[in-house]
Amino acid sequence: KGKGMIGNIYSMGLALQALEATAKFYTPRVWDCAQAFSIVYSHNYRQPMAIAQVLPALVGKSYLEAASLDCTASIRTPLSPQSSLSPMPGTTEADKALITVYYSVINHLQGTHFNNMTSVEVPHGSTLLKVMQAAAAAKPNTFSFQTEQTFWGPMVVSIHGLAANPKDKTYWKFLGDGKALQEGVDTYKPKNREHIQAVFSTY
């Protein structure tokens, strides 16, 4: 159903390792590994944790085999030339162009409800985090936010003074044009005229 996506882009590395390591347990059910790997190849992994989890699958190994690896071996398995782990290209004129992103923060769950929207201009290729910073700089009373650093990068824990709370099972959910984002705020790059929503949600 996910056209190769297993969970989300963050879970792909461990999922691929698990499926490769346990292949004999789910036969005769067919798993299209090429479709899943195409998702990995097309994604630009930047976070160290995500890279650390996806690399073993790309070389046909898993964490379960780490203890038996011969680190002195000189044989290496080359990555696909289309791998997303290849060096980033240089800055182009298109990267310098400005795009407009619509950004909303919505709370219909707790306390005083709000639904605030703005539009910001950021350079093409900017991350969602840059969009949020631009909105907060222009209207700090409405779009200020706080993050906490995790192994997966910064996680938004508070917007407009409303903090997520594990005890209440609340969190800030991000959507792009109505669809849940599969990447974090420091890696997702909004498109021109895309509407990003931060919605205070529960799980």
C-alpha cells in the first residue's frame, strides 16, 4: 500500500534489516525488496541515526551480524550510483530563488483554541525548520516554538506556548497539503506554495 514505504522513512533502515535477516520465516509470501530499496535510494538521508540504520541494509548486512564482521577485510560492496548517500550537488541558481510557504498552527484540543496562518518567503531548498524560524521571527507572539534535540534531529515540543505532554499523549503533528509528513522539521523541504500545518494532536 505504501509503494515500498514501510512505516515511514525513519523506520525503513531497521525494517529492511529485519526483513533481510528473517527472510526464511515469511516465505512463501513475496516481499518486493526492490520497491522498498527504491524508497531508500530516492531519499536524501542527512541524520546520523537514520544513516547508521540504513547503511547495513544497503550492504546486505544487519546489526545481528555485527559481531561476526571482519573489519580487516578489504572487500567492499559499492553503493548504487543513484544512492541518496552520495555527495550533495553544488548550489544552483534555482536554489537561490525564493518560494512562498503557507504555515498554520492549529489547536482544537486543549485550553484556548487557535488557528493561525501566515505566509513566509524562504530560499528554495529551505527546510521546514527554516520556515518555522522565519514565521517566528516575523510574528513571535503567534509562531514562536521550542525544540528538543534527539538522535533523529530536533523535535518540536512547543508552539505558541502550548507544549506537548507524554502524560496527556499529546504532540505536534505536521502535515503538508493535508498529508502527514514523513520527515522531521530539519530535513523536510516544503514546495513552493505548499501549505504546512502544525496541528496539536493526541495518540
